[in-house]
Amino acid sequence: MKRRLALASAAGLGLALMTAAPAMAQEAETTAADVQVNLDNVFVLVSAVLVIFMQAGFALLEAGLTRAKSVANIMMKNLMDFCAGALAFFAIGYAIAFGSGNDFFGWKGWFLGDGAFNYGTLTVPVTFIFQVAFAATAATIVSGAMAERTKFKAYFVYSMVISGLIYPVVVHWNWGGGWLSQLDTPYIDFAGSSIVHMVGGIAGLMGAIALGPRIGKYAANGKPRGIPGHSIPFAVLGAFILLVGWYGFNPGSELAADGAIGGIALTTTLAAVAGALTSMLTMWWFVGGKPDVAMTTNGLLAGLVAITAGCAAVSSVGAVAIGGLAGVVVVGAVLFFDRVRVDDPVGAISVHGVCGAFGTLAVGLFATDGGLLYGGGAALLLTQLIGVTAIGAFVAVTAGILFALLKGTIGLRVSEEEELAGLDVMEHGTPGYAPDLGPGQSPTPVGAPVSPVMA
């Protein structure tokens, strides 16, 4: 009897375990999926914070490569292009970029309301924070190309327009499911060589043309003069911060915490260091006879910008090639724009505009799947050329109109007196580096010209 009861109990327990096993497996599977969702959101949010921290890098880089009398102005612009740009992107930019609409323009999700888009497992807030960081990057690139002579109120307006309208339209064309993503051979710009950096670089080019060069940049015979920045340590530190931020920019664009992010970080690193080395060697051996610090810094950034489009599509060797070539390209571009009287104090047009276009086109050559050098034919290269041309033309026209309107209304350039005195006091009422005052000394009255640290 006891034996039968024992057998019956064992059978009952076995049946219960068998019945519970699928439920337990399902519960475990659901828990694993939930964990992955949380990991994806945490990873992308941390990546967004790294990209936002790049604003500090841009601020230091631009301040370091310009003169001390306008350092506070540079810092203020980098602060405001994020603040004002984020609100513009929240109100309309995000909907234009990612909302459902047509192949060129989205129109749902205003103020992150009904129809607001999210990527896969990412929540709408995380998606927005990540994307607004990119919008701010596109806007802040422009400030460097137009440094030391732009009215702050004009900067405030065009920063909002770029973040809220011009940049989002380009985003919609590809990342928002628009016409570029629907070509027979889809356009590849993984993290924004053209969509972010080239947009900022081309807008900066149009702004620099509209402004004209800084006073004293060109001699009477038209030969460009060097105007040294006031702090190379600022510039190099800013570049290092940008390098760190790029590990949010590129791996974060995977939009998931998965095994691909390590390879993306690797190609990003290799391109960056290759760009720094080739720009240094180009200046040292062929141009100035010295290993120029500022140009080497820009070479690092050129490599980063160039690899951003193809960081998930090229091999390690391809990344070295793209970054190394970008380091040479940026030197040539900086010298070219100097010669044609486009005054770009920090080299933003060359780093972001020219190398952004180059890096996007390079995907058509070096992509391991479809690249010309890997036996894929010219189809991908042609697609990349179409995208770069369309984006460049759109931004040149829209930014050109924007700067023409600003120039004809509120004004774009400060007066000669303000430019010579420096934008810090004349635009903001205080110098970036205030003098130490002794007993009985009074501070300079607000609005009064002061002697700049570096003329």
C-alpha cells in the first residue's frame, strides 16, 4: 500500500513538473527578452549622454583655435545651440525627421505627441534623446566656421532653423524611411558622415561665404595670414573629448546592446588614429616642415568623421585606409579654402563637410558587402554619390537662403568696431578672461571696449 502511494505521489509530482516546465521556460524566455530591452535602452541612453558631452569638446576645440577676445562668445554659442536646438527638435524637428508622411518630409509626432516614432525596442524618450544629440552636433559645427564675426542673435536664429528644419529633412530621407533608403541599392550612412557632419559643414560653408573673412585674415595682395588660436591645450583637450564622445556616436547608432558594437568601436578607433598620423606627416613632410598640432588635431577628427558612415560596413583594414586618406584630404581642403578666401577659423568645413562627403563615398569603395574594391561593382558607389550630391545641394540652397534672409533683416555680421574689440564684451557684456583687479581698481564698464588678450 505504501509502495503504491509512493509511486502515485512520484507520478503526480512528475506530471506537475512536466506541466510546469513549458510555463517556466516561457517565463524565463520573457524575462530574458525584457532584460535585453532594458539593456538596449540603457546602452542607447548612455550613448546619447556621450554624444551630448561632445558639445563640451566642440566648445573647447573652437575656443582653443580662435582668439581669446571671443572665447566667451564661442562657449555661449555651444551652450545655446544645444538648448535652443533641443526645443526646436522637440517641437517640430523630430516629427519631420521620423514621423510618417511622404518620402521627403514627416508630419506626425509634433511635441512627441501622437505618432511619435521609436526604434524597435527603444522607448520614445530614449529615441528622442539620442536623436536630439545628433541634431545639436549638426548645428554646433556651423559655429566654428563662422566664429569671431557673427552676431549672437543671428546665430541663435539659424541654430534653431538648422536643428528644427534643415537637418530633420535630411534625416527623413534616409533614417526616417525616405527616398534614399528606398533606392534599389540602399544608401549607407550608418551614423551620419553626411546626414550629420556634412550637413553642418555645408551650412558652415554657406555661412562663411555670406559673412566674408575676418578683418586682417588676408593681406593686400590676397595672401592668407595665419591667425593663431589662443589655446592649443583647449583644442587638444576638446579633440580628446570628441574622441570619447564618438564611442556613443558610432556604436550607439547600432541602437542595441549587441555583439556588433565592439567591431564598430574598433573601426572608429583605427580610422581616428590613422587620420591623426597622416595629417601630421602631411604637414611635416610636404607643407610646413613641422608636425603641426592644430592640423594633427583636425586629422584625428577627420578620420572620425570619415568612418562614421561606414563604421559597421568596412573591415579594420578598410577603416585604416579611410581614416588615413581623410587625414590627407583635410590638409588639402584647409589649404584650398584659405586660398579661395573662405575664412574658416577652426577648419570645420574641411573636417566635417569635405571629410563627411569623402567618408560617405568611401563606403562605396570599402564596404565588405557591395563595395567596389570587394567585387561588388559600382552600384553602391553610385548610390552614395547620389545621396551626397542631393544632401549637399539641399543644404547649400536652404542654408544659403537662410543666411541671405538673416543678412537682409536682423544682420549677420558684427560691426568692425565690435569685431576688433572682441565679441565677448561687445555681445555679452563681459570678457571671457577678466583681468585680476588690485585695490582701488574698477572693472571695465559693461559694453566698453577692452584690450584683448590676443589681437
